[in-house]
Amino acid sequence: MKRIQLVVSYDGTDFRGWAAQTGQRTVQSTLREAVRRISGEEIEIVGASRTDSGAHAKGQVCHFDTEVPIEPEKWARILNRVLEPDVAVVTSKQVDASFHSRFCAKDRMYRYRISTSVRDPIRSRFAHHYGRPLDVRLMNQAARALVGDHDFVAFTEELDPSVENTRRTLFSIDVRQVRDEVWVDVVGTAFLRGMMRRIAGALLEVGRGYRPVEEVSRLLGEERNRLMWPVVLPANGLCLMRIRYGRNPKDNRSGDNRSTAS
């Protein structure tokens, strides 16, 4: 039995997110079916991050176990022969049996793209169109309050009843103007459902002058319920850029976070 790690890229527009759902086209179920077609095995694909419906990925990571004697590095090329054009396996390799795509991740990097110019139909699948200039300086000021360990309940889209701990740690947030787009890059241990899109929404509100900079930090504390929570931006602007494991991956779960990392 070999454990195979895949790095996967996909245009999430026509997927109902990562996680398998009955009767829905998802990335997880698409990959699972591709492996079944090649090996004949009914395997489970375990993903590192459960991306939202319509969100994209350049560096999603997943793993599966197989008894088929295919060289690990050849899985990428073989799978790409049967996968549809909007999903591709970038690399494949064998990993230790203790490796877990989700729980061994040290951090995840997401990018949210906001278009500040005339609407471009070519890019509309991958960037949220705002169409006006944003104050990137103010957005970066507001973003600094979100770095660190905080309760991000005010930045969730829909709180899963099974999630008891809404604290998460963000290592960095960088907001920058790239030509006619504003990119919001966030690196953190794990993210709540919709958290990245509501963070981008809060910073967009600051950048357009709708929300004061200092109010973002207040959303992390006891005052949150007296404030209007930020808008959840559409999923099309969101992309999972990469997942980092370090040289010697290990299970990073601890305490209440054991079942909530995503």
C-alpha cells in the first residue's frame, strides 16, 4: 500500500466546491472517479482545504492510498489524461503513511483578487469586479489588526454547528495594487467557512471608505455584535495559492483545533 500526495490546480467556477456532495460535481469526487478509472480501486481522496463552491486553487494538496504498482511520479500524467480541462494534477509523489494532507499542513495561503477597472469578461471567472479605485494604504492598516491569534466568528459566512472553536491564527496579510487589481494575500494556520471572503469584504469596505480602519479590530472583540459584520464577497475572486508542510511533516492538531482545520 502506497500513500500518494497530489498537488492539484482547478478553475472552481463549475464545481460545487471541494468536498463530495451527492449529485453534485465537486473536485474531490472528480479526482476520486479519475483514480477509480485508472486503478479500479474505490479509494478516498483526502484534501487539505475545503474550498468554497466557485473558488479556485493553484496549490490544493490531497492524498490517497493505493495498491496499484504505478510509479508515484507518473500518477500526475496518467490522471491528467482522464481529467476534464478545468482541473489538473500538477505533481504527484509518494509520502510516508503518517502524512495527512489536512492535519500536517503548517499554513495555507489564499489570495483574493479585486478588479478596480472596467469589467473584463476574460477575468470575470477569477477576480471580483469592483470597478473603482481602492485606498490600499488604509486596507493595509486595517489588515494589521487581523494578524495574530483571534476569535474570527464575525468573519464566518456560515458557522458549522460542529465547530466549537472559532479562534484562528493568521501569520500575515498583504494588500497590494497589481496593475488594475488589488490582491489580498493571507497566510494562516486554518480558516473558518467563508472567513477569507469576509476578510476581503471587510478590507474592501475600508478601501472604499465605507468602514473606518479601527472598526476592523473591534470586530474581533466583544463589540462585534453591536457592529454590522462585513460583506461576504463572491467566491470567484478567491484562490488557494499554496499549502506548506515543512521538511518533516507532522500532525499539527491540538486541543479544540483537532477537527476544525480547513
